[in-house]
Amino acid sequence: MRHTRLGRRWLGFTLIELLVVIAIIAILIGLLLPAVQKIREAAARMSCSNNLHQFALAFHNYNDTNGSFPPGAYAPPGSYSNTSFSGGSWVNGWHDPQSTCCPWGIFSWAAMVLPFVEGDNVYKAINLTIPAYAQTVPEDPALSPWVGSSGDRGPGNAKIPNVALFGSLANQVNPNLLAATNMPKVFVCPSAPRGGKGGDANLMKDYAVIYDGGRASGDENCCPERTTNSGRAYTGIGWLNSKVSISSISDGTSNTLMLGEKANFSNQSWCSQGNGCNQFLWVHHQSQGMITTSEPINWAVGNSRAAEGWHSGGVMFAFGDGHVGFLPNNMDQNVYNALGTRNGGEVVTLP
């Protein structure tokens, strides 16, 4: 009997001993958690870097096939009243319901590179002669005079506009809905949270092409989705119906940024953080999928078109030669400006 009691005493735990064990386990978890998070972020960053590298290769393959890099945004012939996209206006069926100044569903560069990122089936489902579709079109009520209290003007072009221009497709369910809701995973950065006002926020991409740079901080050189801006020519890689060839990158491809992160969760011209501001195919006045280096990295000021990512300390970019680099938030703005120009003649020393 005495032997049995002794065994039970050693096999059991007192309350104090149990609390000590729990405390030790909690400490171990606390020590391991940062390491797990670092490993997870390292994997996400590697995946994001790989996505950008694939896009850079896609841009070069597009250039080899078509003689130029894909445009930052594509609008088909007949969508604009002036073929030079300067001084005219968007025709009925292609313009914003509130203004002829702005497009309402032209196509992002993302549509044009699909055949080069194993997205050929999605590309074949797109009809580029009719407007794109977007499930949500968020705008900040404090900035936009065109949106109500809901903060969402979408869905955009759920039906094809009822104008003669679109023939038998007019007023029909938009065939581009299928492609717009089947975005390949290569357009998603694993680190970026998903934003969106209702609907499926996974229909938002996290990347953008550089359309301009080399200007004073805060200068957007508006707006790359509605004009070729001949008065202040864009200095980057892609804007509305642009045709930038590799031979025009006189600053050198290794010193010129091609694409960068634009997390869908971040703000983008009248679209505030968290709303989902970078639709997969859709482009209207917010310049979805296009950024400028004239605004600092991760510049969260409203109504901006700055590069923004969700990695700690900076943003990932793909350069013109295809390599991918990480640029810190605190890098010299003059150097960053210079990296955004393809032909500025600057001498650049990378950090």
C-alpha cells in the first residue's frame, strides 16, 4: 500500500507543476512563432519575386512577338474619338457613365500577357472589341463625386452597353465576365491581404507596370489610362496603347524598372486602402495596374499612383533585363526617380 501511494505521487502532477509546464510550453511557442512567421514571409517573398520574374519574361516574349512591350492599358480602335488619344474623348459605350473624359472598362496589360504566363485559355475567353468587366468598382465617397454612400460603382459592364456600336452583343450579359473571374494565381502576391467591397477580392492583381518617373515627388503626370499625354511624354514602360520597344530603353535594361508591386489592398487614385483597387482586367480613371516612381515607395497618401507592397521595409520590382530586386522605403528619391525612366540619361548607382 505504501509503495502504491508513492508511485501515484510521482506519476501525477501538482497544480503548480502543471502551471510551470504550461508556462514553458507558452514560452517555447512564443520563441518559435517569430521564426515560423519569418519562414512564411520568406516563402511568400520568394513567390512574389518569381511572379515578377515571370512577368518580365512575358514582357520580353511579347516584345519578341509584337515588336514592343505590352501597353499599360489597351483600348481598341474606335473606342476613342481621336486616334492619337490626345484632345478627344471616349465614344459612347466606352466612356465612364459620368464623363466622356474617362474610359469605363478598357483592358490592363494583364490581359495582354496572359498567353505568355500560361494563361492562354483565359486570354482566348476575352473579347477585346467590347468593354472589360469588373465585379466591384470602388471609389472613396470623400474624393469621388460619382459614387454614392456605398463607395462602389460596380459591377462595371455587367451587361454590354446598349449602343449600336456593339451590334448583337448590346445589352447582353458581358462575355468578358468569364475571363475577369478566372485570374491566374501568378497575379497574386501571397503577402498582400485581399481587399474588396463585397464580391470576390481574389479578382484583384497585386502588380503594375511603371508608366512614368523622373519628376518631383508627388507628381503623377496624370493620367496614363486616358491620354498619350504628348505634352509631358511618359518616361516609363507602359501606358494607354503604348508601344515601347526594348531598343528605346537607352538608360540600359539593368537600370530601368519594368514592373513593381501594387498590392490590391493599397490605395490607388480615389480608391482608398482596403477597398480593392487593382482589378484584374478592368481599367477606368484610376489607372489600375500602372504606377509612377515620381511618388515614393509605399507612399500611402490618398489619390496616388505609387508602388505599394506588403513586404516589410520595401517593395519588389522587376527590371528591364528580367532580374528582380528589392528596393527599400528609405532609398534616395532621386535614384528611384531615375530608375523609373527608360531614356532619362541619368547615372544610377543602386543601393
